[in-house]
Amino acid sequence: MKTKIPHLILAGLFGTTIASQGVVLFQSDFTDPAATLTSTGFTTVQSLGGSWTINTTEDRLDGVGGGNARSTVHTTDSFALSDAPTGHKGIQLNVSFFGAAGLVRHSMGLVDANYGFGGVDWLNQSAAGAYGVGFSTAGSGPGTDYLGFNNDAGTVTELSIAQGNIITNTRYETMVITIRDDNTWSYSLNGQTATTGTFAADFDLSRDFRFASYAQRNNRVQYKSITISAIPEPSSTALLGLGGLALMLRRKRS
């Protein structure tokens, strides 16, 4: 009887490993020396002289345009939780970016693929139809960075300001946003412990989403990497707990 316990441990650990694997729906680190916006899967929507380009020397996505130039960049394709195998219950955005001080508006996040991106900030300017969740590093409140939700009507709800302002002018920042089908969200800046919460109304994860970024004075923004992933449920921690419960039950029986 006791000889089977190591097998239970192994099975629990193996199950934990499997559960921790997400499915990458989109990823780019802009390292192709011949990269262009098109080849890396992006489209730019210009407004007042702003645009975006791939900087093949520094391997990054750069905002272009001096003065008060502004524009949107978004993934050409859209991505959905349904693109992942059965068992994945959430979608996650992970970005590495640089933002210089002096941005008037800057938003990044996941936006409904049916939204027609125009010359406004889809989050800070409450654009109707821009259903999605994003993080703003400029443009709302007294200089406060925030995680926000924009519904179909263009009503923006501030979900959290807990992780503070992150424009340092000196380093790349890391932003992780996770939305789960149990109607919860979480976000983390630069490896901080994730702030979590629940949407006031059910978040519609049946939609297709694009990554989108808007910047005003957009030559002050750069992206080093962008990844959209489907994440599994139950979490690896839950599976580990089940494995431990199985071990305790097995010991009692023996």
C-alpha cells in the first residue's frame, strides 16, 4: 500500500505542471531584423501626425511623431479564449513597455475586435463600443495610473489604482492583466503582488479581442514585448491541494 504513495505524489506534481501551462495566442518581441508593422501583426491608426514603427535596431515597437502627435496601434488579428483548448478559463495580457514623462494620454489593453479604432483614446476618452480592460498611465484623475473597464456604452469604470504610478522615465515596465471567466480580474506592475477584484457585471469573455495602445505625444512610448495568452483552470495551486488531499486520504486508508 505504501509503495503507491510516491506515485500519488508524482501524479499530483505532474497534474500541477500540466495545469500551469497557458496557451500563447499572440506574441511578439520585435527581434526580427526585417520586422515591419505588418509582419509583426500590427496596424496603426494615425491622428494628428502620430504613427508607430518597428525599431529593428533596438527590437521594439516605437511611437512616432513629435509635439502633440497621437495615434493608436493594435494587433491586426483578434484573439479569443475559444481559440485555446478546452479547460482554459481566462485570458492574460503581458507587456513590457517604456513611457516617458509628459504623456498626455496613454492606454493599453484588450479591446473588442469589433471596435473601429479612431482618433481618440479608447479608454481615457470613454469611446463607445470599445469594450475591454486596459491600463492607463496618463489621462485620468490627478496624474494617477489606473486599471479601467470600458463597456459598450463608453462608460469607463476605474477598477483599481492600487499599484500606483509607474512612469519612471528610466526603465522598462512590466504590466500583466488577467481576466477570468469567473468574473474576476487581476493586475500586476513590475512583479508586485497582484491586485484582484470582481467586475460589477459579468465580463463577456466570449468576444474576440485585440491588443491596443493609444498615446498622445506618442513618441514617448515604446513596447519591448507583447503577449496574449489563454490561462487554465483550475490553477496549479488548486491541483496541488487536490494532490495533497489524495495523499491524506490514502494514508488514512492504509
